[in-house]
Amino acid sequence: MSESIQQELLMVNPQKLFVSKKYKKALQQTVHKFVIKKRLDKSAEKNLLQQTEAFVHSEAGEYVQTHFDPNYHLLLPFFERVVFTYCTKIVNTVIV
């Protein structure tokens, strides 16, 4: 899927974009990278993945639509940064 098609789909139906294989895989890989970086266990990874999937289906579409600027970002890396930031927010909320 080309960048322009992804951007168009983001504006029309972000949920359809985020359930594509490419974005599901990016979500899983980003959560996995976060877990490795923070040295969390497998159960934490599974729980974090469930929470980020819920976030992607409920809030991420609107957030990415609002903050994504095609002049400065590519969509997939921007999505990965949003997911990583959300993982940080979840872990900091639980720990604090």
C-alpha cells in the first residue's frame, strides 16, 4: 500500500487502515521493542499489546488524523511513535 493511499485511508477510515496486516505487524513489533527496552516480561507484553490494540481501535485514529503532517512524517513511522508513546504512558501510569 503506497504512502498516498495510506494517507487517504487515514482521513476516510482510519480503523480500516489500522486493522491491515502492515499496521497490525507494526503495532506488535513496536510493543515488543518497548517491552525489550523496558525489560518487561512476557505477561506484561501480552497485557500491553491488548491495551494498545484497544487504544488503536478507540483513540488512535482521531489522534493520528489530528497530528499527522505529511510534510514532516511518513505515516507508518509516525504511527509507531504514537504507539510507543502510549506504551510509555501505560507503564508510567501503572508504576507511579
